[in-house]
Amino acid sequence: MTDQQNTASAGGAQLVGAPGRPARSFWDDSQRRPECRHWIGDERQFCKEANGVRLFIPGRRCPLHTPAALQGKPEPQPGPGWPIFRKEAT
């Protein structure tokens, strides 16, 4: 086994790489097109919707699987931003 090919059986994360290239994690989706990574348990697969996908803390989600949508709440609307009366610390 080389540095570039670490397997889960060796106790580490599964890394995929070729000699001379940096290894990347199996879950690293920076090289793939953005798609919804919500796990649908009944279907035993990821959603994989590609339209309207945004990045959230739990991962990339389509409009049907955003944290607010899963809770049955409306999406939060963008607010005014930093309040006028607050000053930035210098």
C-alpha cells in the first residue's frame, strides 16, 4: 500500500489517488458538478438533483431538501444586513 492509496480497512478514510498526484477523499465533491447530497432512506440513494443546488452546513441541497424545507418552514428571506447603528471593531 502506498501513501496515495489509503483504504478503510487500514483504519483511515478512503482516499483515491495515483502516484504523483495528491490523494483526494471519496466524499470530496469539488471536482464534480454540484448535486443534492440529501440521503433518501426509503430509496437508499442520494437525491442528486442538479437544478438550484446551494451549499449549506450539512452539504449541497436542492430547493426540496434545504434545512428549512425539511422542517416545513419557508426559506428565510435576505435581510438588510449589518445594522446601521452598529460600528465595526477597529
